[in-house]
Amino acid sequence: MTGAPQDDALIEHANQSIAVGSKSFAAASKLFDERTRRGAVMLYAWCRHCDDVIDGQEAGHDAVSISREEAERRLAHLKAQTHAVYSGEALDDPAFAAFRQVVLAHDIPQQHALEHLAGFEMDVVERRYLSIDDTLEYCYHVAGVVGLMMARVMGARDEATLDRACDLGLAFQLTNIARDIIDDATVGRCYLPEQWLEEHGIPRDRVADILHRPAVAVLGQRLVELAEPYYASAQAGLSALPWRSAWAVATAAVVYRQIGMKVLDAGDHAWDERISTSKAEKIGAVAIGLWQAITSRFARWPARSAGLWQRPRPSCAADHHASPVAGPSDAP
């Protein structure tokens, strides 16, 4: 295992990553107990790093165009380093060294990590999303499976709780897609189902045109409304988490849901500037999150709706619980 000085460097790297990459998650993560927060921010740092590498950006900002060949090369390196995390081989980046610590401490299945990278591969190969099920599959890979990994950091292991954690990831990503429709379109990406675009006469390569803004607003609002039952389902999972984890998760959900509501309220103007929440709104979310975490202990929650998109189930235990080998090669 690594020594204390290197551990401190890894957690500092992770904290910097989250501070720049996601102010919403940074605020919510402070509510975790120390051990959980450490795992959560280091997991976030790995996810953020992989996303940045593929998009040619830094901390989620200032993306630059890279060739498909270069993107494929980068993806191959991410896959190789992820496999190295689980095999105990040398790592060349602090984000992967931090991820190895999370894997060891919280038994993160290798399949979850590879499923997450599969989401980035969908971007690299320019996957097209014909139906809402296709879009939800993408949401699973880039966010739902992150919910599964985060839930394990919080101690969750039962499938019902993991389902709810995945639902929150899906809700977050649907909100992200709605908020970023125009930004994505300007770099040639579209996660809106093509069936929806056809219904409104929007060419896939013209989503950003101001001419189509009223119709795009309808679709953005449709995504936000689609996220609502996933937020509700996720709330039912709070009672299975340690109370401070429940508080942090509930707070993050409130913040993201507020972003979706702003998209809903802004209509055609939802993309005039990037929608976010203010410091005061985040403070309010902390209070609401606390209330939800407390009351979740006493509520009687309905079974998860059969109408919600269902995540892939583990095919076999061996595939999902490959044990990494830690050793001297841990150094980044």
C-alpha cells in the first residue's frame, strides 16, 4: 500500500479536481464523513480525468477538438490504465493511483469501471441515439454506473439500493443533457433521441440553429420531466445509506433538480447562458437535503416502478468482483 505522503498528494489532487470540475458536487461532498468523502472525491477525480482526456478539456471546461484517431488512442490508454488498476501494474497518472485506492477500500467491481469507459467510447465512435432507450443507455454508462460506484463507497451492496443509486445517476445525466443541448450541438454531439427530433422537424446537425430553439426547448423540457421519476425513485434509497451519506446525496439531488427546473422555466432562453445554482441556493439545498435525509428514515417507500429503465444486472460474480493486487507499483 502507499505511504501517508503519497496518500496526501492523491487526496489533494482529487480535491482540486472536484473544486474546479463541479462546485455542486464539491459542496455536497463536504457533508460525508471523512472516510466516505475521501473515497467519493477520489472516485470523482478519476471519472473527471477520463472525461477530460476524451473531450480534450480541463476539469470539464474549454473542450478542444481532437481527431477520432487521437480519441481512440486516448481511450485505449484509459482502458489499459484501468486494467492496470485491477492487476497491480504500474500507473502513470495520479487519478488512476487514487482510483486504485478507492477500488481497494470499497471493492469497486472492475466491470463498473469498464462500463463507465464504455460511455466515453460511445462518444468516440459517435454513437447515434435513435430512441429514448438509447439515450438512457448512454446515461447509464456515463452517470448511472457512477452512481453504483458511489453507492459502494457509501457502503451499499444490496441490489435494491444500487438500483436507486443508478436512478439518481440517470436523473443527473438527463438534467445535464437538457442543460447542455446547445453546447453539445456546437461540438457535433447530440444525445436527444432522433425520434424526438424527427417529431419536431429538427435536423440532427441543426439542433443549435436559433430557428429551432422553440422546438428544442420543448425537447429540453421533456428531458427534465423524464428525469423526475428517477429523482423520486432515488430519494427512496436514502434510508439505506448512513445518515451523513444520505444528507450529501439528497443535497446533490436537490441542486441538480433545481438546474432542471430552471431549464423548464427558462423555455427558449434556457441556453442563453449556462444555467447553474447560486451559493444561496446551494445553502438552501443543504437544509432541504438534511430534512429529506432525516424524514427518509420514517417514510414508507413504494417499490421501484417497473416502468423505469433497468440497469444491466451482473452476469456473474467473478466478472464484477475482480480483486486488484496492490504493491510497490502503486506510485503514479
